[in-house]
Amino acid sequence: MGAVFALVTVLAFVIVVYVGVGVAGLKSLFGIVIPYAAFLVFLLGMVYRMIDWAKVPVPFRIVTTCGQQKSLRWIKRSRLEAPYNNFEVVLRMILEVFAFRSLFRNLKAELKGPNLIYGSYKWLWLGAIAFHYAFFTILLRHLRFFTYPVPEPIQILDQIDSFFHIGLPHLYMTDVVILAALTFLFLRRLADPKLRYISLASDYLPLFMIYGLVISGILMRHFFKVDVTQVKEFTMGLVHLKPKAPNVGVIFYIHLFFISALMAYFPFSKLVHMVGVFFSPTRNLANNSRAVRHEPAPWWKKPKFKTYCEWQEEFKEQLIESGQPIDEDCYEKK
Amino acid sequence: MAKLPKPDELIKSIDWTPPEKDWMDDVPPDIKPGRFCYPAKKNILEEIGFPNPRDWSPLDEDWKLPSNYREIIIEGMKDRLSKYRSFKLFMDICVRCGACADKCHYFLGSGDPKNMPVLRAELLRSIYKGELTWQGKFFGKLAGARKLTEDIIKEWFYYYYQCSECRRCSVFCPYGIDTCEVTMMGRELLHLVGCNTNWILEPVRNCFKIGNHIGIPPHTIKEIIEYLCWDIEEVTGLKIEVPFNKKGAEILFVTPSGDYFAEPGIYTMMGYIILFHYLDLDWTMSTYASEGGNFGLFTSHEAMAKINAKIYHEAERLGVRFIIGGECGHMWRVKHQYMDTATGPAPKNLETPRSPITGTVFEHAKSTKMIHVCEFTADLIAHGKLELDPSRNDKYIVTFHDSCNPSRGMGFFEEPRYILKHVCNNFYDMPENTIREKTFCCGSGSGLNTDEFMEMRMRGGFPRANAVQYVRDKHGVNMLACICAIDRAALPTLMNYWAPDVKVCGVHELVANALVFPHEKTGERPRTLDMRQEPLKPEEEENA
């Protein structure tokens, strides 16, 4: 049901743009107002989310250790899985953010007769890595529309991505990869009953929005062949805050609308995991809480408890009878 | 009490396929005997000043919640969202990738989809969204949002007491989302409306008032330990007196009270006593701070701190130099990750722990001034300060159960293994995906080790037991060593159910078996019995 809702939403997007631009001719609205507004929502929304998290204290040092702690000198410790200082934490975070370390650990449990078996299961990791890196590369590639002259690294990236020279204009490898990865990430949600059970409409929606974004992009490049010169004029206009809506096919406006929708949706959805991961207290703290005091949160109050002297008064008889020492200091203090 | 299915019936009943019905509509849960713990008694809640004391049962239709339970919970949730970044973040960033789904032992053993960590968190997350975010209020179910109802309180109670806060899911989560944090918050919220369990809160009350979970008064503690010393005399011929509340001792020793009275914990306790006597250590126990464990951790952060604070208080009064903590799982999560922040800084008289025998300075504990007894012993062995005869443990083929909390809350893997490899000749680890940071819970952690919860314990313990069965069949393992008092209480039952020929022990029980005293070497009184007063070499007895 969630998937159907997401699909309908995305199709509605297409219709809205088609009617808005193709029929009503609202090019400035879809070309200028919505993209700027979406970008603003994205920026402010993300800053808001980050501040919202950052202002909540981390009261305790709740690291999840996935390797040997630092204790005795002759025991080899794991710097990456149980970091002891901030430098090692940075290394752990780099692995987590750039290599999806934890996902790489993934196992798949199977019950075979009376035995539980855990096999390595890296498909999710592979799908996730492929998707994120392809998306990232595509974003970088798009910088060629927002810069003039185009910086050399971006040009080189473009050449590498279209290295195989399939078709004209050349097919980008990342386009193929992202489509494959999206399809995998979508199908696994449908195919695995457990995942189907936990998946919400808000899990399918971003997938479908990105599908829409990618497909409209590919259509525009390879099939509808939008006038790139006009597009570049328009994007440079966006950069210089002097935008003029281009006279190009609706497909371009659909592409633009998808990225706008995604940007606006980003800060208010699960997509905030992109920055959230940096805040995760089980990963971004050092496992040195016995060596370095983690200061308590401002709201934390030291507990009130039954002191020894109060306790001694209560159990005095039993203490004396069983020959346990009575602390005279308890009385001197009074 | 509910009838427990036989092991083969239980395995046959496991089905990981979720039902057709949407989980959001599947409330209230079908509450089954054997899968919940009895509620906290009225007088217990009254004594510790917790809200809404009453007589009730989870099987009742009416849970007698306060009439304004919705406001109470929502305010409590807002309050915690502003105090714990973990909670706020974990409510916000889950993408439901499902990597955690088959990592939970309760899910693996029960197939109940709400035991998938992602869904366990979603039970709370959906209310957070539905009551506190505009997206949830506006889009409702599409955004995974629900409104709080009495049925949802029932669902929370059922499933937040089917989580042992073991944090295995957190290892596999790409964002480190820790269901333990979510369960802790869920339980804290449930306390606000008086839904909690007696098995946790009675020990908490005992700790507050008397000093340990079981509520043993000081004279009885001394008596119990004296009994153990008589047993030690039987086994070793040594007359040992354990120091209590001794001012000016060098070391305060704190261990879970489970080690005082119940098998096989008592053998571990005997192990500590024998080891400290061997070293002629200047140590003391306290009958005031007589609990190392901390059921407060399973209650609330405040209760945890209130229980733990006594240890520093007592260390200050006695004027000791540092603290050694016994083998215990959740206790060490508290000592490692919470103690200093919640109840520190350590009193001034404490110093960075330094082994009086080897001179090793435990720099990694320079702030809390508290070390794990396995760190202490491993250091002794590495320096050759213990004369050990591992052949005394030859009747045992040993494997090691990594307890959840020292594993994923400390990174405590090599110390106990190092000791085991020196005190016994036959040691085999379980398969790698079931040990160390990927270790499985005993099925009874976080205050769920009660009899009425037995079916869920056997289900949750199945992944652990299954790995034990594997090494039993492959290597003939007959002894499961562990460093946790809840394990020592829970694993014998689990083994009895799944692998009846495997016994359970603490690491220091095996240390004490192997420890050679001078008088034993001279042949004056050779050791023939182990800590359990059974012959060290069973076949000799048969021959005799």
C-alpha cells in the first residue's frame, strides 16, 4: 500500500508539471520560484535539524564497541572498532560514513532444521554503496551546469563516467548503476516479507522520487535531447541570481521539479540520516569512559541515596552481633 | 505458570514470516503467558515512590492506567527528547533498511515481527511522529505515525520487556541506532503510568533500602561468605577469613550479590576469595555496598545512579585506594559507561589502580579507579605471578560466552579468554558470528530472568544455546564459562533445556581450580576436589 501511494504521488508530480508548464505555461513558477524555494527549505531545514539535535545533550558515553578495548599493554586493541581517542573516533567515522562499515558486517540468519546458520550477506551493503556513490558522482557531474569555466576535475569525472562511449551523447555508467541499485533497493523491500512488513510509504517515496529524477534525466539526455545551451544559461542564471526560465521541453521541468521536491522533502524525512549519522553517540564517541570523565549533562542531578551512616543506624544490632566494625565517625560528625 | 513447549516443538513453531495484517493495526498485542513478567507489586511501588501503585495483571482488560495517561506519557516523551540526544536522533534517522531485523535473539527464537529491533523502535517512533511532529500529524499512517492509546501502552509493556537491551542490533545498524536506548526510554515512560515488573523493581527496592538485590542483611552476608569459606577449607585445606567493611584496606571488592548464594555463582565467589588469599591481598568487601549488579539500569537512569552511588560513597568512607569489580555483565556496562558521569568524580582517596603484585598501572581506569577482576587476573598471569595447573580442569572442555554488556559496552574480549587459555587445557570458541561483538544474549538479560517468562527465555536463548550445541557436538564441550551473574543464573536453565550435558561456570571458578598453593605442591595436601567438591579427575574415583 505504501508503495502504491508513493507511486501515485510521483505520477501526480509529473502530471502537475505537465499541466503547469506544458498547458498553463507557468515556466517561472516551476523554473525559478519552486527551485529557489526548495533550495532554501533544504538549507534552512538541514541547519534547523542539526541545531535541533546538537542542542540536546549527550548525557552518557554509550559507545557500541565492536572490537577489543584498550586495557593491558600486551593485549592488541582495536583502534577502529573500539576507538580510545578522538583521532581514532574520526577514523571509525570515516569508515562508517564512506565505507558503510556497519552494514558491511551484515549477516543473514537461516534456520535449517534445528540449526541456526549465519551467512555473510553483503548485498545490502553493495546496493547501498552503489546507490550512494552513483548519486554523489551524478551530483558532482552536474556542477558542469553551475560553473563557468567548468573546473578540470569535473570534466575529468565526466569523461571517466562516460568512458565506454556508448551512444551519443555517451551513456554515463553512474546512470546505469543508480538505476540498478534503486531497483535492487526497491525490490528487496517487496521481496522479503520482513522488509515488506516494516516498510512505510515514507520508505518508498524517496526511492520513487529518485527514480523519477534519474529517469527524467536520462530521457532528457538521450531521448528528448533538450537544448543544453539554454539549460546552461538558465542554471548559470540561477547561480548568479538572475534566472530566466528556459524555453525547453517539459521533461526538463519535470527533472527540475523532482530535484526540488527531493530537496524540500529532505530535511523532514528519513533522508536526514545523511547528517544524522555524524551525531550518533554509539559511533562518534571514544571508548575511554574509565580513563576520561565524560561530564554530565546540565540537567543531570547527582542521586540521593541511603548513606552509610543512615544504613549503619538501621542495621547496627546485626552489625555488632556479627562482629562487623561500627564506624564511630558517623557519630563524631554529628 | 504457562506450559513450556518441548525443544523440538519450540523449534517447529518458529516462523519468521510476518502476518498479513499491518503491524499498526495489530494492537493490542495478543499477550501470552510465558512471554511477560509479572507486574510490580503495589507495596514495592509505594516503597520506592513510583507512580500508580495498584494490583493488576497484563492479562486484564483494564490496566487501571491513570486517567490522564496520555498527557503523562507525551510530556515524559518530550522531556526525554530534550535530555537524551540518542533518543531524539534514533527517533529521527532510521531508514528501515532492515539490517537489524534478524539480529535480535528474541526475533530469531519467536518469529514475532515486533521483536525485530526496527519494529520495536517503531512502536515508540510511531507515537513520537503522531503526537509530536507535524509530518506525522498531517500524513498519519503514511508517515508511520500513530496516536497514543491504551492499547499501545499494552504493546509497549509487552515488547519493551521482551528486549534484553543487549545491543546486538546496534552493531549492525549503519547509523548505530541502539535499541537498548529506545527500550530504556520505553521502560522509563511506562514507569510514569505504573506499568513495570516486579522482578526488576523488588531488587531495586532491596538495593535502595538494604544494599543488594536479594535484600540480604549484613550479618547474613557475613554468614553466607563464612559458609563458602568452610567449603574452601574442604577443598584446599586453607582457613580463610574474608575482611568486611575494613577501613584502610587497599582494595574494595564489589561483585553482584548473585555470587553470594546461588549455584554456580558461589563457586566463582569462592574463586575470588581463594585468589585474593593466594596473593595475600589487602582487600575488603562491604556489607553496605554489597551489590555490584544494578537492576536500576533496567529501570531508569536515576535508579541506576542511586544504586551505583553507594560504591563510591563506601570507597571514600573506607579509604581504599581502588576498586575491583567482579564478573558481571550489566554491572560492567554501568561501571564502564555510566559510573563516572552519573556518580563521579571518584572520591579523592582513590588512586589510579595499580596492581600491588605486579606493579602494573591500569591507565585505562585512571578516572573511575575501578578495574575488572579479569583485567587484574590476566595481568597476574602475564607476569607469571600465579602458579597454575590447568590439568586440574581437564575434565572440562570449555567454551566462553561473551556477555552482551562487556562485549558491546566495553570491548572486553581478550582478557577472559587469556585467563581461560591459561587455566584449562581444552578451550574452544563458538562460531565467530555468535561471539565477541556479535555475541548472543542468554535470553534473560535486563531483568527478564524470571520463571514466568520462561518460554520467551528459552526462545531468546535459542541462538546462544544453538551455538553451544555446535561446539558440544564438534569438540565435546561440556562447560560454558561466562563473566556475568545473570548468565550464571540463567544459562544453567537454558542449557538444561537445549543442551543438558553442558554446565555453566564463572571464569574465576576455573582459576581457583587451577591455582596451586605451596602446601599443595609439597604433597602435604594435594588437591583432589574442585570448587563444586567433586573429584578433579572423575575416572580415578571410579578406579578406586
